[in-house]
Amino acid sequence: MNKVVANADEAVKDIQDGATIMLGGFGLCGIPENSIAALVRRGVKDLTCISNNAGVDDFGLGLMLKTRQIKKMMSSYVGENAEFERQLLHGELEVDLIPQGTLATRIQMAGMGIPAFYTPAGYGTEIAEGKEVREFNGKMYLMEHALHASFSIVKAWKGDTLGNLVFRKTTRNFSTSMAKAGDITIVEVEQLVQPGEIDPDDVHVAGIYVHRIFQGKDYEKRIERRTVKL
């Protein structure tokens, strides 16, 4: 099976209006920049996007919010995006705010084939509304369902043509789990190499999870908030 595609536009060409997609990244670290740009060019709309956060106003998922392509965001942090806040407060965007650990685990469970799990996070808050509650050892837990997507889109540092992936440092964040939780996994890499060029001990995601892979270009690799010490 040939998993290599020419570019981001080819990789996302069958994502349709109303799709549910996962996008890797933490803050602005490990953002699939090329794929997001291709989705903006494609103009698909009414998307449900699962991501830890929604980028900033002019980068990452913030670009798709600006073009009003996202109908619903499922995320854990929204603090750096003024347009996200504006759409939320004006009722223009559906938002499901999920505790970060719960979000990560729901994605992991999808990749593992586990349909649901129990967590104490969110018990006694608005997050618990409509969810099953059970007591274990004197403590109350919410049942949370695994979180699947039609498409998972992630960025890795290096990958081979079979789809084996290597991430650098914190770019692993949500991406390694998301790569296993989508019906179709799309990966953009900084370096695309031949099979055998990656030491098996260095592989973070096995190629069996990857359906399409391409070498990206022109990465900005922005820093979300630069802090310096005087």
C-alpha cells in the first residue's frame, strides 16, 4: 500500500463538510501547519475539531476559526485566541470544554479500543451534567466515552514511507494518541525517509496506524508566548 501523497492538498482532498477531525499540537508546538493551510484553501465547513486548544488568532486552528469553518470545538484550553472567545460568547461556536487529562485519556482509549472509562475529574461541576456517575472506594467518578474522529491530522519530525513516525521532544503531546484514534490518519513530516532509515527503537507511532504521509515545508514553528529573563 502506497501511503505517500504529494502534498497537503492531496492528503485532505476527501475531507467533507461536517467531518469530525482531530488535530495534533499543544499550544503552537507540533502544529500540522501545512494541513491546516490546505483545509483553509479547500473551504470545508461545519467541522467538529478536536484539539487541545485552538491556536491563536492568526495561526494554527485560529486560521480556520477566522474563516468560520469550525462549527464545534472540543478542547481543554482557549485562553490565547480572541476570536475563539468572541465566537463562544456570541453563541457562534459550539464548545465542549474538557479537562485536559480527560481529553488525553478519551483519545488514548479510542486508540486502544476501550469504549469508556471512569474519572473523578469534573464530578460536581457542569462537566458532569448528563453523565453516568458511579462510586468506587468511597469516591465518585464520571463515565467518559472514548473520542474517535473520521480523520486524525498530526505533524511528526521524521517519518518513513511506511508511516513509522518519530516526534521530537514535546511535539509528541497529543499527536501520538491522535494518530491511533482516527479512521484515517494523515501525517505531515519535516523529513520523509525510506524504510530502514529509522531505528525501530526510535519509532513513537508504528506505520500500521498511518494512512497518508507527506513531507511538509515552510514551517514557522512559532513560540506561543516568548518569555525572557532580564
